[in-house]
Amino acid sequence: MRLTVLGCSGSFPGPDGPASSYLLEVDGFRVVLDMGNGAVSRLQEEGWLYGVDAVLLSHLHADHCLDLCSYYVARKYHPDGAKPRIPVYGPPGVQARMDSAYKYPEPAGLAETFDFREWREGGSYDVGPLRVTVRQVWHPVEAYAMRVEHGGLVFAYSGDTSVDEALVETARDADLFLCEASLLTRWNVPDGVHLTGRQAGEHATRANVRRLVLTHVPPWTPKEEVLAEARETFAGDVELARPGGAYEVVTAGG
């Protein structure tokens, strides 16, 4: 598996790139995890605008899903004709949310272009060659962490979450854990919204992951301080996600 960061800015696009969006490739099959503001621009830069086989949405906040509207335009109105319909997985109500955002005037809505499918708590799904299992995590809207497995490899993605045992189980023994770290411990952090760098590291340690990549850091959050917090509570390999960054998901010794 190969992970490419399309965007990793938390809550809104940053000066260096889009909001949350990640391209995961395995054996020529490509899925995009989340489509935050600006993701379609980076997808074109990577050369895969029309090479995506499925989209997986962790939740329906704007900074994780709204560029699906732009992607709809790109796929439906190409001068050479509409591109093939692809599956879009997301929380219950995903089609209504995207139809409402685009204000589509006809009954079919964006389902003309996307085959909308809804997550269920604890559900496992065969998405091409990938096995995707989702667990609901603590956030102001219904949100899901994802565990993606293929050929003995495990990739885990937190989506947006606060402290949650379900996140630990989702990431258990992951070869690569992409985890949000939006806040700092020294701030007055509210429960049920996001993780601090320290908390991201704690979840990674409890889950026994091999490698931790911090993402969803808002432009106002000092990145190096978030990273330092995570290193205090996770002894393994940890780094900050960056737009355009690529990571090979490999087993120990691979």
C-alpha cells in the first residue's frame, strides 16, 4: 500500500495545501479517503483525477467532504462524456448531505455520478482488493475511523475524533496510523472534538502501532509543538503529514 497526502490541514485549507484528503493505492486500485476543500486540485497534480476507484468519507464536516461537489463536476461534465460511476462510502445521510451542498435540481442528484453507500458501526466492506472496517468515534457529528487491510498490511485512519477506545481498537497493530492531532495540551481543550498531540501519541502507544503520522493540524496550531507532544507519549517512528508526502505501508523489516 502507498499513501499520498493530498491535503492535511485541519478545519480549513492552510497556506501550504488543502484540507484533509488522502490517496491510498494498492495493486493499481486507488481510493481517496476524505475530500476536503482543495483536494481535487491536488488530485490533478498527482495525475489521478480520473484514476480513482472509490471515495471513503470519514464524516460530513465541510473540511472532509465538500470537494466531492467539485469532483462531481469533473466526472460528469467532461467534454468527452461522463466518467464511470464510482462508489462513495460515508455516514448515514451522505447522499442527502452532498445533494444539499451542490443544490442539484433533479431527483437523481449526485447519485448519477456516485454510488452512495452508508457506513454502519463495526461494519467491514470489500472495496476492490481492500478490506475496510469502520468504527464510530467521538466527534460532534457521526464520524468513523477506518482500518484498511490488504495482504497482511494494516493502515488505520482516525478521521476526526476525540479520546476514544474505538480508535485504539481500529488502529490495533497497524503498520501505519494516520491520526489527527489538532490541539495542544496547554490549551483549554474541549472534550468530544479533537485530539492533542499528546493524546494522539497515547492512542498510538496503546494500539501498538509501528508508525505514526500526525495530520489535521490547523494553520493556527504550532506543528512542531504538536509533534513534540506526540513524541512524549509514543516511542516509535512519528512525523507530521505534509501535502504531497508519500508513505509506503510495509510490515516490520519490509
